[in-house]
Amino acid sequence: MNKKKLKDAVRELRKVYHDAIAERVQQTTKSYAEIGAELGCSEQLVYQVARLRGLCRTAPKGLNSTEVGHE
């Protein structure tokens, strides 16, 4: 029973941490490395959270690099 409570607590803590990472990705123009340093995690974790949550900084959704600027 205690093991389940611990797992649930870790899962909730991870969710809150990932929420904070996602919020920073959305609200700042800092690089993933800078966000990671700010939050005490790796650039890779910031990238993974952003990717899992469908966050993108390079182009609006639905556009790829060949479509940008061409009409």
C-alpha cells in the first residue's frame, strides 16, 4: 500500500514539473538549454516534454519549411 502511495506522489510531482517546463516553453523565447538550466534539468528533458505536448517554436502548426514564405 505504501509503495502505491509513493508511486502516485512521484507521478503527481513529475506532472507538476512537466507542466512548469511546458509553461516556460510556451511563454518564453529562451532556448531549451536555457530553460533546462533555469529549472535544473537537461535540455533533452525540455525537448521531450515540448514534443510530447505538441509544442513547437519553429513554425505555426500545419506549415512546413517549404511552405513558409512561398505563395
